Amino acid sequence: MRKKIVAGNWKMHTNIREGVALASAIDKAVEKSEIKSEIGIIIAPPLTHLSLINQVINDERVCLAAQNCSSESKGAFTGEVSAKMLHSVGVKAVIVGHSERRAYYGETDEILTKKIKSVIENSMLPIFCCGEVLEQREKGIHFELVKSQIENALFGFTSEEYSKIIIAYEPVWAIGTGKTASSAQAQEMHEFIRKTVESKFGKDLAENTTILYGGSVKASNAKELFSQKDVDGGLVGGASLDADEFLEIIKSF
Ligand code: PGA
């Protein structure tokens, strides 16, 4: 059965003190509360916090993730951090291809494929983001667009490699805007993504793919979104910066 996951993407927020406090609060709350064992919890703090936060996480259900990694494995790439380095400080998953990386740092599908490969080779799980901008939805080309993002970045992998990948559908118009996709819009796209995956990797792998929804997920809308058949959890930005709110979202399953 595919895993249900709630992942918090902290983006470029918190200093080290605040970040450690937030991670500890989430960890303690998860330890104390009754969260169904099949639910995975991921937190993706800024790069500078990873090593220290790894030391304050006690509950094995809380999985540490990075927000990005280099597409290269080592060498003269000033400012870059490799997947291997992330793995060495306890990181278990890496967000790849977030729309902010695609839009502001020019990340192409080709680069994303290299990053995903590197993440898998270093025994971590890639969380691959896809999603359309508002103009593409208004033109009615959102399905086509998401299909091409998935085909270009993921279809070159073997089934074995593909089985490690988590997909996050994040309509760009819903990210940080307070405008969530309706549960029907999310379900429709998630079902389409699963079908797209099935056309290449077959029914079993498609059924086992965790597909997260991202874009203004909050405690007040998570239950409705997560109740959809093909929505397996959320990639949460703003609302993951508050431990109580994040826990409420986790409890929405
Ligand atoms: P948001 O961000 O929840 O603040 O909309 C989601 C994301 O960008 O992953």
C-alpha cells in the first residue's frame, strides 16, 4: 500500500535557534500524539540547519529532508552541496524541482533528472514537484504541461529507480497565495498523474506512488484534500512553520 505523507517545506525561513526549536516541537508532538503508523512525516529545513536538527529528532517517524541538492556528485562547483553530503548528515529525502527552483534558478527537466538520479544513488527519496502556472491552467493546457514535466524528468528511470520517487503536484498559482486548488481539482490532477505513471511503469508502481498535493495546505483544508482517493498527503509550506498547525495537518488523515 502506498504511504501517506505530510511534508513541511520550510523554504528560506528560521534561523538556527528557531529551526531547532521548531523541529524539536514537531518531534515531541509526534512522539506524544497518536498518529497512525502508516503516516510518514517529513521536514525540510534550510541547509544550514540539517546537521543539528538531525541530532534533535528522536522519533523515527520524523524524516529529515533537504530542499535541493546539486546535480553533480563532486568537484569545482562553488556553493553547491551534493546528495552524498546531504546523506552524510542524516538527510533521507530531497525535494527536487520545486517551482521556485524552476522559476528563479532555471532548473530544467534535464537538470532535475540528474538530481533525482543522484538522490536515489545516495539512498534517499526524491520528492519530485510538478505543476502548472495560472496562465497554463487558464489556457486549459495544465494536464499536458504536467504530463510533459513527468515524462521529461521521470520516464528515463528504470522501474527499480522509479519506485523510490514521491511526486508532489503543486499548482504554482496556489503556492503561498492562500488560494488552494479545490479538492476536486486536486483529485482530478492526481488521478491523471497516476494514469500517466501507469502508462510507463505499469499499474502496480502507479498504485504504489505517493502523490502529495501542495499549495496553501492548512489545518482547515487538509481533511477535505486528504480524503480524495488519489491525494496521499501534502507538501506544506507556510503552515509547516507552526508546530501546532503542522500537527493538526498531520492529524487530518
Ligand atoms: P505553501 O507552499 O503551503 O506556502 O503554499 C507550498 C510549497 O511551496 O511547497
